[in-house]
Amino acid sequence: MARRTKKVGSTGRFGPRYGTRTKKVIREIEKIQRKRHLCPKCERYALKREVAGIWVCKKCGAKIAGGAYFPRSPTAEKILRTLTE
Ligand SMILES: [Zn+2]
């Protein structure tokens, strides 16, 4: 299949709008957000983002509350670190 977007990736939908810098930042976030993540329950890479803050495992069906764009937000990491210390 021919690649439609060579550089812009998921931000191709914005066309020439909003500037290249802004789009680059969004591109990086969306790349991670759409990727399959590690499920903490069955430990398989099947965790997918359903809506902001909710992650669903495609293998075991687990529903997990997490960050809006990543299963573990940087803030959550910080809190968990403090709790385990
Ligand atoms: Zn799972």
C-alpha cells in the first residue's frame, strides 16, 4: 500500500494549519497513545485507549483507569513512587 503521509503522520488531518512545531508535538503524543501498551493484569501488550483515562485490554478484557493519553501519566508515576518508598 502506498504511504499517503510521508512526514506528517496522524497530523495530516490538519493540513497546512497550526504550524509544524505544534503538529510535531501532537504527532509524538498520538503515536504513543494509539500504540498497544502492557496490560498490568495479564502482562501482554494488548492495552488500548478507549476514551480519555480509560484503558481496555483486548486480551483479558480488563478495564483500567489511567492517564488521558498514556496508561501511566507522569504524575501517576510520581505518586506511585512516593507511595512505595
Ligand atoms: Zn490483560
